[in-house]
Amino acid sequence: MANLASIRRPVDSEMREFQGHFKEAMRTSVPLLDHITRYIVKSKGKQMRPLLVYLSAKACEGTQARTHVAATLIELLHTATLVHDDVVDRAETRRGFFSINALWKSKIAVLVGDYLLSRGLLISMERDAVDLLRITSKAVEAMSEGELLQIEKARRLDITEEVYYEIIRRKTASLIAACCAAGAASSGADPERVEHMRAFGEAMGIAFQIKDDLLDFAPTKATGKPKGGDLKERKMTLPLIHDLQTKSPRERRKTIRAIKRSADHPETAAKLLEDIQNGPGIAYAEQAMLGHRNRAMDLLKELPESEARDALMDLVDFTISRKK
């Protein structure tokens, strides 16, 4: 299995250049805001989304100056959504660092998220990148719709498999699809190739989310027990949805009542997790994840052979083999 360093190798120089572009995009004359944006740069994670942009560009017509614009737009968008998500979730940490709202309170965090979104708009206008803005804006729209659809359905716990896929296609896969489409567009690829890369990103994103679902039921190193956070938050993930579909109506109603109680009753949550781990939903979700992984690989095989294409293949397998 390839590691992240080998996956990055075809675009190492571009990723190093990106750091400067992103820092410049975040720069401001307001001291407090500048202090916060420097903290954001310092606390960035693996930067998988810019990596997808650069690899997608190189796998098509090659990276261009506009590819830096695409990667910067995507990362500004992604960072803004994370800042806003932490406010909504009242999260204290993000990737081992304190969240913006934990350090500077919610009002400032919301304004910082707004600032990042506005920077993306301005950069796209200044660089004549309306096509890239269109791709990223569609992702923002889809992500918002997916989040609201999930909230609506979580109240009633009536998510079907069809609705589940609609939620994750919008909420998770849309941004990964935008990375790949924006990278292709920035390279000068034709519209058909841009759509091809968008479809690849969507398939990869769906596989990525199903892996997240599965990780919630996997034992953690710290306790040897699954996290179960999705259950406590009433998130209907694929293993649970399939498990419910195989139950009788009576057992289904009993399980749904248990889900509603799980946040305040640890024993109920533990029993639910055990039942799902021993049920048919885990294997079903694993097969579904592999199906979307194979769909992503088939789309990549239609591209010309290159180091970048092979790195994208490795990245797909890296994302579905991760342990956290």
C-alpha cells in the first residue's frame, strides 16, 4: 500500500508552491484576523483536497498557473466550512488543535468563515476564474443541502438507502468531486474530461464516506471499543440502515427507540453497537464501499497512463484503507 509521501511525489513541487499561494490568499491588514489566519495555516492537516486538485490537473493536461488558483479556492472553501461546522457542533478541537471558536468564541469564528468565503470570491474575480468559482460554488450549495437534508431526516430516523446516498453525495462527495473537476478545468481540459473527473471524484467521495461510517463501528486503540458517535448523534449510516432493513417491523421499531435513547444511556448505546457489529450491515457496507472504489478506478483507467493517474489510484486505496 502506497503511503501519502509517495502519492504526493508527482506534484511535490506544486504542493510546496501552494503553501505560499494559500498564505498570500489569507493575508489581511486586520491584526486579529491576520493572527487567526496564521493559526489556521499552522494547523492545516494532510491537505488532501489541494493534492486532489494538483493530481487531477497533472493527470489531464498538466498543472498550470490557474491550478494554484483552483487549489486555493478549494482550500479556502473547505476551511470556511470546517470553521462554521465547529461553531455549529460546538467542537473544542480540530486535528489536535483548538478550534477557532474555542479560542476566539463563536461570533469571531463565524466572521472568519465568512471572510474565507469572500476571499475565494475575490480571488476568482481577480484571476478571471469564473469557471473555477462555478465548480466550487456548486459544491458549497450541495454541501449545505446535504447537511440540511440529514438534519431533517435525523429527526424522524426514516432514512432509506436511496436518501442516504443522496445525503453523502451532496454533503461529502460533492467537495471531492469539485477538487477533481476544478483541477481538470484548470489544466485546460475539455468539458467532457472535466465531467469525467467530477464523476471520478464523486465515486471516490462516496467510498470515502462509507469508510467513515465503518470506522465509527471499529474498535479504537484507546479503549478497544467502537466510537459510536454517529449513533449518539442520530446519524443513519449505511451499516445501520441495512441492519434495519433486515429486521422485522417490530424489531425495527425497537431499534429506533434504542437509537433515540442512546445519547443519554451508555448501556443502550453499547448494546446497539454490539448488535450492528454482529449484524449484516458491516459486510454490506464494505461491499458497497468496494463497489464505488471500483467505479472510481474504472474511470481513472480511461485516462492516459501517467505518474499522476497512478497516484490518484493509490490515493483512492489509501482513503478506504485508513484506520482513522
